[in-house]
Amino acid sequence: MERNESISERLLSRLPQLANIAAYQEEVTSLLAENDRRLRRNKWTVVRVWIFVIVISAPFLWMAGTHFNTAAGNWFLGLVGFWVLFGAIEVAKYEHNQSRVELLKELKQVQLQILELHTRLSKDGTAMSK
């Protein structure tokens, strides 16, 4: 998680000089592509976690049903609840990261558009003053 924060801080912390906009655009594009790759990897991790939860929970539910009136049945139901909660937390983490990356993309697009406008205005201002 520390690495994700450093990337966003690095992207948001500095504004490039007007002469370096092309290099800044390439840097932003590469860092956003890296974030997309991480999101795809996290998505597969979440899918694997849910497959594991289903594979583990099905026998536990069966055992809880066969031992319905005993303490063992309650333990099996508790284990199912734990694994389903674990899977739900992993999905929530993925959704949070996905929202963060989408927001960062939109923010950087707006920032780059503003920088392009500043560049055009500064070029037009120097051409008009001559």
C-alpha cells in the first residue's frame, strides 16, 4: 500500500514546467498503465479468493447442516461467516483501489488539459506581444 501512495503523491505533488509537458504526459501515461496492470492483477487475486471461499464454505455448510443441533454445527457456520467476510473485504479493497485509480486518471487528464491551455496561452501571448 505504501508504494501506491508514493505513486499518487509523486503524480500529484509537482507540476511540470511548460516546456516539459510532453515528458510529463509520458510519465503520467506510464504510471497510469502500471496502476491498470496492478488492478488487473488484484482482480484475479479477488477471483481466486472467492473460488477458495466457495470451495471451503460448501463443505462447511454441509457439515453445519449435518450437525445442526450441536456446537460443532455452530463452529462450521462461524467458519463460513468468517470466510465470506474475508472475501467481501477483499472485494471492497479492490473496489476502493479501482475507484482511486479512476479518480487519479480523471484528475491527471484535467491537469494535462489545463497545462496544455497554459502552454497555448503563453505561446499566443508572446506572439501577440511581438
